[in-house]
Amino acid sequence: MKMEFSERLQEALKLRGWSQTDLANALSITPQAVQKWLNGGYPRMNRLKAIAEKIDVSEEWLITGVGSPFRDRKMRQEMEKELNEIISELSDLNISSLLYSARRLNKR
């Protein structure tokens, strides 16, 4: 199922670790404008480029959902490294739980 723009924006904010207020501040707009987008509104095209740049995601992915959200491989590599560090510290039971959750997420 293809994600809507609002879902991609929310996912991008989560990847970046930002709140809607963080994005609003970065774009010099009100948090209400960001909330409107998260509730299904759609920004103007010139604003989309700025959003993608500020939260460091692919503009194509943000607009269309095609491709990877990662603008470059560096962010993905950093996230994979952090995930591997976390996994190395988990117990066997927690690794099994994580694997179960990952498989469920991958089916979506």
C-alpha cells in the first residue's frame, strides 16, 4: 500500500528525530502549517524542495513515495551502524522479539 504524503512526512520527521515544531522552525513557518500537512494537506511545490532539504530526505520520495527516503547513503549507513550497536547489546530473547517485530513491519 502506497503511503500518502502526510505519512511520508511523518516518517521523515521520525527518521530525523524532529517534531513538527522543529520543522516549522527550520522553515520559518508556523507549527500549524506543518500540522495541516500531517493531517492530509499538501504544501506548494516550492515548499516541498525546502522540506526535503531541511529534513535531509529524497525530494522524489517525499513527493511521490518512489525510491528510498535517504537522500544519500550516509544517513542510512549511520542508522544501520547505530542499529547494529543496539542489537549487539541485546539478550537473545530481545533479539528474537526484535526479529519478530521487524518481520511484521516488513509485511506492511
